[in-house]
Amino acid sequence: MDIAVITPEIIETDEFSLIEAEEETIVPAVLATVSAEELIFELGLWLSGLESFLNIQNHAFGEENRSKAASRDWTKEFRLTHSTLLQCSSLNFKLAQALKNESASEDELLGDLIASDKTFEITPKDIFNLSMSLKEAILLSEGLLRAAPLKFGEWTSWSKSLTEKLKKVSAFEKLIKSAEKTGEQFLPAPMQNLLRAKNLSAATEADLKLVLPRFGKILKWLDVIAQMVKQDKPLKPTLLIFARVYEQVQELTEYINNRLLRFQNEEDELFGALDGAVYVASIELKKVYQHELTGLTDIRPTPLVRAKIESAQGLLNDSFQQTLVSFAWLIDPTLEARSLFPAFQTKLEQSLALRESLWRVMHAVQTAEKNPETYPIETLVKKLNFFTEENMRFLMYKDWETVERFIEEILKTQNKKDLTPILHRFGAYLETLFGQVNMRGVLANHPFQPPLNQ
């Protein structure tokens, strides 16, 4: 998108008018009705993701050796940064418009819209300065993209200079802090009620009130990714949000580890819960950032990108939700997980149905493989069709294509001798898939019992 730099002929006017003139070539004329609070959060979220994505000292996505990093093309990272700068510029303009419309006077622009903490107060001048910095960064970014391919040297220089430029603008840090404050309040209401009940020792209550909001912040960022998947939006930009989540999890585990070192009683239930949270977080980080998201910028097929993003988000979200449930059980052991996260009940019901259906298909496939001449193929086809129509949607998106490919191959094969090796491979795959489903957190208290009727 080409952006024309305009110099408005306005001598005496307010900053909002200047922003309108400067941004008129970037932002569509018709704006969706979004509150200033929502825009403040969204802009802060994307700015935080941009900051983390540019942090080359803490690169989240996989382990790259220096020679590979130096030789590969970093143009795709430049494009992701450029698209985010455009989005932030658009959000900043919408924020200026929303504040202007919602405020009775310029002196009250952000009176009640941002936390009462003076740290978060943003003035029209702050918004205007951010607008100018984003505009300049967009123009520079466009120039760099015209020089593609771009190597690691250009990326490190651009990352450093852009980070320094943004941090000089006071609104940058204020918006990020405001978004994080909003994220910390994303804890489920029953969890907040439990903390207010004060059925805990003073030390335990103090620890939980410091730790749990950090989980809320992580879950809020992950929820944004989930909404983008649900709304079928372009998903590669979520890498910036994942970059921020990576840093948030690292900060959380570092904080908890420091607290554990000062813990006097290692037999305390809270010690075990904190230690377990760190352990689970470290495992999930490796799964997500060294496997699911590695090399995602180079992947072109949209279904594969969606599958990896959905899988990464699901792994982290389910893990942190389950960890929060374990903390809640410290306060009230009788609490049901679904009272904290209503989706748990839906996930449980779906996972139970999926596991049973998957077991039936696996059993049918393995039986047909052992007796290809006598097993009624019509029965197998019927079970496969039922599975694809009723329960396959409860699998992770990334597994759909493999299952469909196996089923299609079975349906096309007429010779029963040729069918045997296909059934063998499919049976082995289903066995692995069944094991993965059975490991879902929501099924932890529901051991599998094979159905009597097969």
C-alpha cells in the first residue's frame, strides 16, 4: 500500500485534526464503531507484539544457528513488521477519532478511559507523536522492502532502530502497560471471587495475587489469537502476539523460580503448584516454539498455517487454563473446572465422544487388517463415514487432512490384498492419534473404558 505524505495547511488546530489529515490516505473512510477502551487495548497489544518480535536477543521461534540466520532471507519478517505498523497506524487514528467523539472536552479526553494510575494517562499530543513516528516507520519500511531480498544484517539494524524510535514516544510504553493491565484482569470471575474470599494464609494469598494476574495476561493474548482463528483472519501476524506470549511466559517462570528459591516449606501445596506450573510451561514452550511455529514465516499454504497456529494456541491455552484450575483447587478442592472455564465442559464432552469414536474406528481398521477376506468392508466404510461426519471436527485441524487422505485411499481401493498395507498404516496412525487424544488435560480424570458394543 503506497502512502502519500501530506503536509496539511493548518496553522492553528488541535492534534486530532492533524492526525486526521495525516492518516486520511491510510485509514478507510468508514470506521467500525469500537470503543476507545477496546482500541487502547488492541493498539497496546499489537505494539507489545511488535516490541517482542523485534527483540532479536530473545528470538522465540526455534533454534537457528548463526550461519543459517546470516544466510537466509529475512524479507518475510520485514513484511510482517510492515503490516503491523500499518495496523497500528490505523488503530491509532481510530483511537483519536473515538476519543474525540466520546469526550465532552479536550481536558477530559482520557479521564475515565484508561486506568486511574497516572502512569497510563495519554494526551492528544501523545497520540499525535505516535502517529508521526508510525508514519515515518512505515515509509522507511516500504523503502527497505523495495530493496529485497533482505539479510540478517538489515534485520538487526532495522529492529534496533525501529525499537529505539518507538520507545522515544511516550504513548508507546503507556499503551502497552495499559493493555497489560487489562490482560491481568482476564482471570475468570470465580477465580477472582475465590481470592477475595480470603480463606487462605496471608502468605499464600499474597503469592497468588501476584502470580495469577500474570496468567490472566497470557490467556488474554492467547484469546486474541483464538478470535483471529475463529474469524478466519490472516494468521501470520499472530507470530507477533506469540512473540509477546513467549516473553510473558519467560517472565512468569523467572518470577516463580525466584519465589521458589525463597520458599521456606517445600512440602507446602502452593510450592508444588508453583513448581508444577513452571515445569508444564517449559514443556509447552518447547512444543510450541521449537516445533509448531518454527519456520512458519516460510510456509505458504493457508490451511497449514492455520493448522499450526490453531495447534500452538490450543496447546498453550489449555495448559495455562489447567494450571489455573490447579491453583483454584488450592483454595477450594471441590471446585469444578467448568465453573472457571465453561468451555471445559464442551471440550470434555467433545473429547469423550471423539475418543470413543476414534477407538471404534481404530478397532474396526485393525480387525479388517487381520481379516481382510472376511471382514465386511461395508461395515468399515459405514464407521469411517460416521466418524468423518460426526466426530472428526473435534480433532486438531492439522490431523484432518491425514485422516481424510487415509479414508479416501481405503474407499478407492478395490483389491482386498492392496487394502491390507493401507489398513496397517492407518491403524498405526490411529493408535498414535488415540494416544494423543487420551492425553488431553480435560480427560485427566476420565480414564478410558472400551465400549462393550463395538
